[in-house]
Amino acid sequence: MKSGDLTESFTQSGRLGIAPYVANTGALHTWFMIEFDQRTDLPDKVGVTPLLRFFTGSALLETGWSVTDNRPSSTSPTVSNIPEQEFPQ
């Protein structure tokens, strides 16, 4: 890679999402999201990826499929080490 290649590409992305229901702390949460990304170095400069996100406590599963590239999204199941906190209801 030449040093000039870094200035010739640009990437930005954003997500919009909605939760179909309100869940209490520690319960299963579900989000429907859509991700838009723009990459100047690809033929399809704008990518679209619908996503599903499920999480409970510190466990998160997010999955999606890029409709632009016809491939799975780069998300994967994760578990964070953040301790659960109780919040007043």
C-alpha cells in the first residue's frame, strides 16, 4: 500500500433502529435496525444492511445480511464484562 492510498478512500456509516416492545432491565430486548454505509473505494458506494439485535444482561447477539454485497454482516455474538446494574423502575 502506498501512503497516497489512504487519502483515496473514505468510509462512514450510521444505523437507525426501533424496538417493537419495552422490556424491563435484564429481560430480552429486541431491536430491528438498518445500517447504511458509504465507501468511496467500492463500485456500490452505498451499502444497506438490515440487522436484528437481541440482548439480555451483558449478552448480545446481532445478525444481518448486506443487500448490497449479498453477504452476512460483520457482526458476531459478544458478551461484555460489564456487571449488570439495577435501575429504579
